[in-house]
Amino acid sequence: MILRVLNALLLGIGLSISGLSQAGVEIQTVAMTENVSQQSKRYFDGRRWRTVWINPQELAEFAVDDSDNSLMRSVSPGAKLVQQGRKFRIWEIDQATSTASAVTRSLNSADGSQFAPVFQLSASGGSRLVLSGKVIVRFKQDMQPPQLLDWAQQQGLQLMQKMSIPSTYVFYAGQGTLALEKAGQIQESGEVKFAVPEWWRQAYKR
């Protein structure tokens, strides 16, 4: 059982989360890390590195209610709501007036922690991917609670929970791309078996 769970995690298809039910979609976890180019990122799936692309015209907004009342409207009046879920919604920026990066800079001055980039599976499109802010880490050996807390403090992370997979824990890194960057740093250090940022993945029901 543990082996099946681990394989699902490493392939980036486990840890399903519901959150986009209104659009008839599911949320899955995907792990990502470090820059490949200005519009792409790499992620380590436990076996090899893969690439995803930043969507330059979309942003994810967290901690939202059911209304269409958003700070986004004040920065990009022509923004279109393209996805609504329990935990976040996705906006398409009006290309005639701005870009996602420009809107993010404006939002950062007000409440930037509520917004995050949207990624996609290919340069031409594909399922949407949004960082949850969490990092999943599997250590090379068992860690005692004091060790875990000390390690998390050194890394600038907050310990969230232990997983059913041996020596594997979930940590909170923060919104934006913090989880992406921190997971990449830890993975490249070679100190752990794997460190992957948790992502919500849009997956359409058949």
C-alpha cells in the first residue's frame, strides 16, 4: 500500500484535492522547481525533471468568496473570471491593457499574498497548475520532532503534518513562488530523498 502511495506521489498524480468542482474539474498534486527560461519552470517528479510554462495572461486569487468583488477589478477592469473554486479562482487579464506580471506588481503593493502565477502543461496550453504554498519532503532517515522543527526553522518553513509515507512530511513555505524556489533548493542540496512543491492541477472529468 505504501509503495502504491509513494509511486503516485512521485508521478505527480496523487494527493488529489477538490477545489474546482463548479467547473467539473478535480485538483491533483504536481511538483515543480527552478527556472528554465523566462516563461518556463522545471519540476522534479521523483525520477526526472520535467517542464511547465507560466501563463502570462492568467493569475490565481486565493481565499475568495462567491462574489465577483475582487481587488483584481480595480487593477485590471477588463479581467475575465475563467475558473471558480472553493480555495481560489483564476483570472484572465485583459491583454489590451496589461499582463499578469504587471498586474502582480500592482497587487503586491496592496495584498500580493493573495495572488499567484498560473502554470500550464505545455507552451501552447494544457491543464492549469497553481502552487498551494506547501512543500512535501521525504528524508533519508527518520526524524524526531525536535529535529524536524529545527530543520524547518533553518529552511524558513512551517511544519504542517506527517504523511503516511515513511519519513515524509508536509511543510508550508508561503504564497507566490516561494514553495517552488524552496523545494528546488532543498532538492538540489542532496540532503533529502525528495522535496517537491505541492501543486493543484486542473484535471477534467471524463
